[in-house]
Amino acid sequence: QGTEVDRLSSFVQNDGPSINEYAFAVHHIDDRVLASENPPSQLDAFRQLVAFLHKQAGHGTTVLVAHNGHAYDFKYLHHSLRRLGLALPDGATHFVDTLRLARAVDWGTRPDNFRLGTLYRLATGRELRGAHDALADTRGLATVLFRLPELHNARQSQVHEWTQFERCEDIRQRAK
């Protein structure tokens, strides 16, 4: 449990508006950096992701994990897959948002906040290096999920079916 056995990491072509100053200040990626990386198109990148998840699902149920995933990551994944005519593979059918999980558990001493960096510091006693870098955040999130007993012990209660998220998101979109 909690061992990295494989990884997929890639920049993706930006098919939307130019990267704004706020996003650059957080991630240190702009259109120039993207161009220098020669990233795949969004369709190719998402095909790679689906193939990667299919491979992982061959080892058993694959749970998608994101910190604040309900607010951003899961919505982006859902709408991108729909727009591109793709779907998650069988076996990658569950998800958990660790921010919601952290807010829901019974803490002995409640943390000041539930930012990933704060939870990582609680789990390791160290600062999360490379915060807001996708791979560093992913590794930090895995550390938090498996090393913080409060989250590790409660995680099953917050694992939901992906189809449940899709239905709720579709309803939310129609209500707009």
C-alpha cells in the first residue's frame, strides 16, 4: 500500500485561453514553457491517461484521488473526457477527494487548515517540496493518504463511484 509502481506525467497542449498571471505564479508554467516541452494534444494526452488507467485497473480497482478534486480536478476530468469522446476504463470507477475526507474525519487535534502542504507536514514533519507541481503534489498526496491515520482509516467512507460524480455534475451543468 502506498508504493508508486508506475506513473504518467506529461504537459498537455493548452487549447484554451493563454495562461494567466495567477496560474503562472502558482505553477510556473506559461505558454512559452509549454511550447518548449512539445506536449501532446489534449486528445492524445487523454488517450494516454485512459490507457494508463486501463493498465492500472488490471491490478484491481483503481481509485482516482485528488485534493479538492470536487472543485477542480474531477470536473476537469469529467468534462474533458466527455468533450473528447472518451471514458474512464472499467476498473477505474471510484474516486476520493482528500480535502473532503480531511474535513470529515474526527481529528484528535484539528489542523489549522486542510491544505495539502499542512497535511503533508502533519504526516512527515517536513515541508512539501515542489508544491503545485503535479507530480510532487501527487506523491505528497499519496504520502498524506497512507501516513495520516485519520485519513487512512476513514478513506473507505469517502470513496465514491465515478458514475455518481458524473450524474451529479451533469445535473449541475443542466441547472446552469
